[in-house]
Amino acid sequence: MKDKIIETAKDMFLNLGFKSVTMDDLASEMGISKKTIYTHFKNKTKLVEATTEHLFCTICNGIDGILDEKHEPIAELFAIKSFVMRNLKDEKTSPQYQLQKYYPKIHTTLKAKQFEVMQECVIENLNRGIATGVFRDTIDVEFVSRLYFTAIAGIKDQTMFPSDMFPMPTLMENYLEYHIRGIATQKGIEILNNLIKE
């Protein structure tokens, strides 16, 4: 039952937002009593914590699966972006922003974990891109990987990029192109242009 609650809560939080979904809404959606939810989670904060942890693990496992497929480095970045966006329901409710606003402690913990995982993944991608000649060998890998993480977090800031002006799928697509064009060789630009055409 606990897993079912987490799964349903995850879908509701991503579709409607962390703030607007109440324990009553969740109980009603699942056709169970609120008491049942409270036997597994003592309050909504604990539920949000468990749900974000579950989502984080799901996304990490999915990214590991993509990395195991050993795509060409630029194609890999696009594959990861598509996978993450699918799992975050295109971030219609700005989950990161809502977490930061209403559950700052959970957001801080999650951000630290995301940085750790993403750093490793992006550094590996950059090094492989340099080795295969799609990224310039003059880039500072440590600097670019940190810049990439900071920018991904930054474009999710609703005050800077309001979703009515910047829908998240377009924003992610534009940022990824911007990132790659800044570090790619001519060979990399050709691969990027072909991926954009597709």
C-alpha cells in the first residue's frame, strides 16, 4: 500500500503541484481513508519527502540505463533530457520551484544529491565528447559541468522564466542547444543540427 500511495502522490504532485494536493485529495483519488495514508506517513511533509526520493531514484536508474547504452555524447544528452522530462510530466507544475518555496529543507537535500549524480554523469559525457572529437579539447570540464548544473537549476526559477512565457519543454530544448553550441567542435555542431532536424 505504501508504494501505491507514493506512486499516486507522485502523479498528483507532478500534475497539480505539491502545494495544491491535500491528503484528502490523495485519499479520495485512491478510494482509501486518510487514516490509511497516515499509518504510512505521519504528515504531508513526510509524504513529499518519500515521493521526491522515489522519483529521484527512478530518474537515476533511468539515466544509468541510458548511459549503459553508450550513445554518441550529444545524442546521449538529448536522450537524458527526453527521459527526465517524461518522468517529470514536462514540469507543468514547476516541481523544483514549488519544492524550494514550500519544502525548502527537502529541496536543499535533493539538490545536493542531484548535483552529485549529475556531476559524475556530465563529466563523463564531456570527457567522452572530447575523446570522440565532438566537444572542444580546450574546455575546462570541471567548470562546464558545474555551469551546466547551475543553469539547469536556474531555468527552473519561475521568477526569471515564468512558465506562461517559457514552457519547460521549449526552455530545456533551447538550453541544451545553447550548452552544446558553446562547447562543440564543427563535427559536434553537425551532429547537433541533425538531431534538431529530427
